Amino acid sequence: MGDIALVPFAQPGGRAIADALEPYVRNHDAFLLANHGAVAVGPSLQTAHQRMESMEHAARIVLAARLVGNVNELTAEQVTALVAARAAKADVQSRSTARTSRRGKA
């Protein structure tokens, strides 16, 4: 899912929320709108829904961690390593899917 943007409060009912979201839309696919709630986007409704579910799941985990003690945040290096591992896994899955598709067409 990537980073979740914290979007400053904006008055509902007009362009204010769209204007508040604008700086974040290109680099994020999930947003916490201050005093409003969460929003997720994606190339399909299924992807947006999955991102929303992931965000809600992560929020529950953070809440539980805070209730029992403290949240141990990852370092920047640890986050970078996890992002790289995720990208490598996605690349392997993509290549595997492409090979399976080619075999089905032969």
C-alpha cells in the first residue's frame, strides 16, 4: 500500500477537500483526512477496497500496540529493506504470471 498521507482538515461540501488532497494524490494511494476519516484509491474498486482494508487492519494493530505498551517503529533502513523485498516479490510474481499466460496461449 505504501505511505498513508495525513491530509489537513478542510471544510466539507466544496472544493476545499479536493484542494487539501491535491498535494498528496500523486504519491499516495491512502489518506487520513483530519477530522473526517480514511480514503483509499486504486485502479479498480477491488484494489481501492483492499487498500482500505489494509489501512484499517494496520490501524487496529497500532491501537492494540499502544494499548499494551508502546509502538516500536521501524527505522528508515528497515522500511527501505521491506519495500525492496516487496518489490522483488511483486516482480517474481509478475514474471511467473506472464510465463503461465504464455503457456496457456500456446
